[in-house]
Amino acid sequence: MSGFKQTAFAAAVLVLGAQAAHAQSTVKIDGSSTVFPVTEAVAEDFQKSKKGEVKVTVGISGTGGGFKKFCRGEIDVADASRPILKKEMDACAQAGIKYIELPVAFDALTVVANPKNAFIKQLSVEQLKKMWEPDAQGKVTTWKQVDASFPDAPLKLFGAGSDSGTFDYFTEAVVGKAKASRGDYTASEDDNVLVQGVSRDVNAVGYFGYAYYAENKGKLKAVPIVNKEGKPVEPGPAAVLDGSYNPLSRPIFIYVAEKSLEKAEVRDFVTFYLKNASKLATEVKYVPLPAKSYEVALEHVNKKKLGTVFGGEPEIGVTIEALLAREAKL
């Protein structure tokens, strides 16, 4: 082989090697549509900082769908709008998937109505239960059946699909048991589908993460929820911080596979996430955690603090202070 050909061949090998390395520099994420706005914002800024050297893919198959992929080793990071459940912990353990649990913000799970609806001023948890409990299926079909003061108008429901962590949290908080829900409603793991549904029907009501309401305030109205103290409270950052938006205030998470952290691009992404989560969570209208929480989370990554501070069971009403106390003990 001539010197020219050898040089050309070597150059071709280098190009192919670079292309292969570039193809491998991908961070794969899937899971909660609630966490998606934060993770998407982080992914966009991270990719810009890496000048295209790393690709970040972010799916929205729901918290449950994300954990299924995570525990099969198909993704590096799972977005979750609730803590990992016992069955998911078992699935990960059977597959040898170890993980680090990282809370990234707090959300006000928001009940929304059509802005042209004049009769919904507020809703209690009891009224929400009457709408959504399994026994309501095929029976509670008008607003008047929810409350005698409401008109005899058709009740149109839009909510999270069964693979959604929001579905798990809402049913636990409202009905009293996770996944206990009527099935005759329009369900989707994609919150944008629910936004469109409620915005097009004057008799519609639905629920999803606060960021999707904040992004669509012109199309929707947030319904104040009567809290445990008997006061109607509008969802939002202030109500989350002062603890008055109960029981629909909740932490949101990312879970990172221990093995994935061996890849530089994943470690860099997670570090970037925790250093920028406060700013970007605020931008998408979630409530950032105190700075100390992100510092502790970064320590957990660096020291590979594995596992969860939750017991694998759904928990309602965890405050920011309680979450920080648990993190400190991990």
C-alpha cells in the first residue's frame, strides 16, 4: 500500500472511529411527563454546553413505563413523579440494576377546568373522590351528581394514564388507594393531550403537573382545592412552599443507574442537572429544592449512595423539610 493510500486509510479509520464514539455518546432518559419539562430544559442546555458532542433523548412513557425500561437496562435515567414502588425495586434487583434516587423539585398536582366554566369555583377532595373513585364508573356522569349546587351538565373527565406516576399519586391522595380509579375517562400519559381535551370542552375537568397548566394558562383555569384545613388553595409555588397545598403537593425525581454513571456523558449530564435544576425548575414553574438539597444529591452521586429513602409504598403529603431530613440519612 502506497504512503498516500496508507494515510488515506488511516484518516478514514479515524473518521469512522470518531463517528462511532459520537454515536455512543448518548444519554437515554424516559418516564414521567410531569418531570419531562425540567429534564427537557436541562437536556437542551447540556447539549449546547457540549456543542453537539453528546445527544440526550427524553421520552414520556409515564413513570411506570420509564421504570419498566430502566429496570430492563434500556435507559440511563428514569424520570419519576413518585418514588419507586416495591414491584419496581424487585424488578430492578432481579435484573441487577442498582440506582441512585435524586429529588429534583416539587410539583403542585393541578386540577384544571375549561375557562368558560362558570360554576366551578373550588373543589374538595371529597368531591374529587366522588368523580374519580371506581364506583363512579358509569354512574356519576353529570356535575349535579357530584354536588347538588352544580348544573345537570355532562361530566367530562381527562386524566393520567395507568402508567403515569401522576395517576398513582392522584388516586392515592384523592381516592385513598393508588391506581383505584374509574376507567371511563379520557386517559393519556401525554399531558398535552389532556390540555387539549379540557380546553375544548366547557364541561371538562382534568389533572396533571403544574408546569403544563402554567404553560397553558390561556386555555385552562386552575381549580382551587379545599385542603386538609378546610381552606380553598390555588396551586402554585407559594402554596407548595408554605405547605398549604395539601394533599396534592409532591416531590419529583430522577433515578440514575449506577452502571450508567461509569459513562462520562451520563455522569456529566447528572452533574449538570443537579447544578442547574434550581434555575430550570423555576423556569418551567416547578418549585426548586433548597440549594443544600442539590449539594447533598451531588454527594450521593459522587459517593454512589444507592437505593431509596422511601419504602416502596406510595406516600402522600411529604413536605420539603421531611424530604431533606430523609435525604440526609441515606
